[in-house]
Amino acid sequence: MMLARVLYAAVFVAVIPLVLLGWANALEGRVNLPQIRDPVSGSVIALAGVALTAWAMVALWRDGGGLPMNAFPPTRRVTRGPFAVVRHPIYTGFVLAVAGVSVAAGSSPGLWVITPASALGCAVLLWGYENDATTRRLGVPPPTALSPITGVFARVAGWAKPVAVGLARAAERIANSWREWRVGPLRVINHAAYAAIAAAVGSMICGVLLGPDARPWIPMLALVCLVGAALWGQVFVGAPSSLRPFGYFGAVLAGALGLACMGLMGETVWPLAAALAVAAPWVQAIGRLRCLVQGCCHGAPTDRPWAIRYRHPRSRVCRVAGLCGVGVHPTPCYSMIANAVIGAFLAVLWAQRAEASIIAGAYLILAGMARFVEEHTRGEPHTPVVRGLRVYQWFAIASVAAGISLSAIPTDGVPPIGPFDPATIAWSLIVGLVYGLAMGVDVLDSTRRFARLT
């Protein structure tokens, strides 16, 4: 137990700060953002952050009877000292320290990349695990001195509640819109259209960004990703109730393997990787409509006003999870929103001609963070839990780590958008057709592997 605590502490006290420092150094001179250098002010901010973090750690040990570690949490809620001022003083102090060091050193990547990434990472850990875990153990936290200020954000978000409820009702209609047709031994499901549109749009985006150079690599990589998703589904998702599932991380790994093989063949792969990264969020966002109809990737029960209810007997929510008519988180919708934001951000990076490795790395980082939070709200009964986290949350952490590593590799900036190749339309439609057939057409009466979707 003592060794586990030491190792856990070492990760957060030493490994993560060293990784962030190395990441900032690797990005130095490659981020075209203004430099702010003020050793005095930066040092004051950094010291204030360190002091706040240390004060909060001592308070947790003294008043909470535990350690500032999610794996070895305190047994009592702390409401005095720094916790009376701000809800999460350790994370607040850490982000202040990162920002202060960046300003003191005049590090443009540190201030504009590492600091926001650190803040977002802390928020993701809170939203994706710690807040709910702490509330289950210690109850609802009392207000802090800053609650009247932070409450403004909650009130602003409250104004959007009617919009969220309206969108949830629309999502609920889609979730219960399953239609199917029999053509001989084949069954055609209406959600095939969403898979086809998603794949066609993704291929079209890559074709527009890269021009004629995208042929034949984008269709080939699209097929590789499809095969990877299917194989991943067999390993991590496959069950008698779903003989042909698909897994997102399998598509990512297969795409990376395909790019690596192309690199070994002497092909230029970085622009392709960046284009795939820009297209991927839109593929996921549209593809989540299929998830709504299929009932996969569904949420856990919730009493939130934007909960949706699945009632169609073909939906996996009813057939597998046994949650027919129960309000659940609209997790596919959460994914759509997150991917739309990620896609817009990556499109801006491409327009600014950022380095290809930075675009590809940013996708893995942001997609991993979004998936970590999304996975926390999911309710699929077959997903294993490993050391308190759903297994896909561990894969999401690996995605973030891979994205940091990838972005540290210096590459050329992405090319300007090339001339439009009319053939892009044709091969994008073909890719869409293949995906639609794979994800929306099955042999219902067969029990062979890969035969049935449900």
C-alpha cells in the first residue's frame, strides 16, 4: 500500500510536471502566439500557486484524514482553510503555478498551450470522475466564498436549459426511429444512412484539404479504419447479442498503423494524418446519430431534465441494458457537441497552417479528454471497470498521452487547400456506401461472427 501511494504521488508531483515541461520545450518556436515575459510577476503567480496547493494538501491531511490522491482519498470533507474559499484549491494552485512559470520564463507554448491544457485536464478529471466520486463518499459540498461568483456561470448555463431540453426531445425521437427492411436474408437498418453520410463527409473533407494528392490513400485508410474498428469490437465489445460491433479506438489504432506503413514505404504521411484529424470529429459527430438509433454508447440513468428515453424494442438500451423507458444521459449528443467544438478548433489550426503533428496531436488530446468525460456518463453494462475507471477512460488517457507525444515531433506546416478534385465526390460516395453496408446491413438469422449487428 505504501509503495502504491508513493508511486501515485510521484506521477502527479514529478512525472506530470516533467512531461509538461518537456512538452513546452518541444513546442518552443513552433507556436505562433505572442510571448509574455515578466520574471517578477510570473514568479509571484507561480509561488502563489505553489503556496495554495501546499496549504490545501496540508488541510486535507490534517482535517480530512487522507491524502490529496483519488486512489487514497480523505475520509472527511474539508471545508476550512483554502477549501472555504475555492472548491478545488489544489487544481487551482497547480494551474496558477503553470501559468506563472510560463510568464516568468517567457514561454509562449507554456502560456498558450500548456496552461490551458492543464486547466482543461483538471476540469476533465473533476467532471469525469472526482466530483461524483467525492459526492458519493462525503455528500454534497457546501458553498464556498467564491460560490456567488462561480454561481453566475451556473445561472448563465441555466438559461440554456430550455434549448438543451428541446434538443434532447429531438434526440429522443431519433433514438426511437429504428426502421428495418428485409431483402432476402439481409436486413437493412435505417441507421445505415448516418454511417454512410459520416464516412462520405469525412472523405470529402480530406479530399478538399489535400486535393488530388488524397487519392488513393484516403479511401484506403478509410477501409483500414473500418477493419480496425470491427476487430476492436470483436475483442472488447463482441457478445452473442452483437456479433458485429465497432470500436472507435480500433479505428484510431488501425489508422495510425496504416500511416506508419505508408511512411515505411516512403510516402509523405503527416499531411494525411492532419487531414484525418480535421475530418475525424465530424465523422464522429454525424456517426453518433447512428449510435442513437442503434442504442449503443448510451448513457447511464439520470434525472436531469435533458434525459432521453429509449422505447424501441430493437434498441440495445432495451434489449441489452434493460433500461427501456428509463431516462438516461444523451451521451451521443454530448459527443456530438464536443466533436463539433474540436472540429472547429482543428479547422482553425489548418487555416493557420499549423504543423501537421500539432493538428494530429491536438485531435488525440482533445478527443481523449472529451471521451474521458463522456465515458463517465455512459451506462453500457458490458464495459469493465478497472481501478475505479471504465476501461475506455484508460484508453482516453492513453490518447491524451499519445497526442502530447505526437505534437512534440517537429514537422512542416500543413499545405494550403489544394485544387478541388471532382473525383473526390465519387470516391467519397463509395467510401460512404461501404461504411453504410458494414454498419447498417446484416444477416439477422445468422449466428456467425460478423453476421449480425444486434
